[in-house]
Amino acid sequence: MNHILSLSLLLTPVLLATACARASEEATSSPASATATASPVAVTAGATIDPELPLAIVHKTASCGCCGVWADHLKAAGFAVEIRDTDDMHPVKQRLGVPAGKASCHTAEIGGYVVEGHIPASDIKRLLKERPTARGLVLPGMPAGSPGMEMPDGHVQPYTVELVRTDGSTEPFAQHGQGG
């Protein structure tokens, strides 16, 4: 059993990197991505924008494929999405108040909240419905199986989405994955 766990821990970063690279290649090679890049608001084919949901402004680096896959997850959930590619994410995260040590690869602005990382659309919708006094939600790192980081075998690493209070403190907001 320990051998399987060790092998899994060794292969996970490789699989994650492959998923990001594959998504990036698909985004640059598909005709739909050329349209999405030219338009500030792109909608995935077959997705319907929910007029009740606010615009999601997603800040990411141009080369990050998993960020694009997460944006597609939002589109499929009814969000209109505007992608803003940037070379330096640090000023964006700083401006929006992402706490130190809680960063991920992309940062979104949705309905007056910061949304950091591969957070499920269902958690964002819950945040928007409950409207707590807070900065927003964070999911540090890039947990395997989170939206945009899906694994070929369907495995979801346990992870916790955190609510960022106005003072910068965090508390659990939602649990996902095995045992979550």
C-alpha cells in the first residue's frame, strides 16, 4: 500500500503538469480559442450565460492552460468570463488582497469578491448567494481533481476552499474530495 501511495505522490506532479500543458496546447490549436482570445467575453459552445450571475474577470498568465480550463468550468456553470492575460500576477493578487501563502495560478474578480485558484463554481455561487462580509474565497495551490485540474482517473485530492475575511484571516468554507 505504501508503494502505491509513494508512486501516486511521485506521479501526481507529472500528471498535473501534463494536464496544464495539454490544456494549453488544445487552447492554442483549436479554432474556438482564437475567437475567445479576440473577444473579451467568450462562452463555451453550448454554454448559456446566466444573466443573474456577475461577470467573472479572470487574471492569468497567457501560458497557463489549467487556468483556461477553469475559466471553461465557470462558463459551463453560466458565468460570462473575461480573460485578462498578464505577465506578472503579483500586483493583481496584492491589489485584490490575496493573503500571503494562499496564492494559486489565477485570480478572478466576481461580484465584488476575489476568487483565487481552482474553486468550484458551486462554491462561488454559494458565496454570491450568501454575500458574507469578506474579501472572497481562496484555494491555495493546485489540488488534483479540482476544476481545471481534473485527473484522468477521476481522483480528487481532499481540499478546503477558504473564506477570506476582511481582516485577511481565513476560515473553512467548503470541503471537497475524498473524506471532504
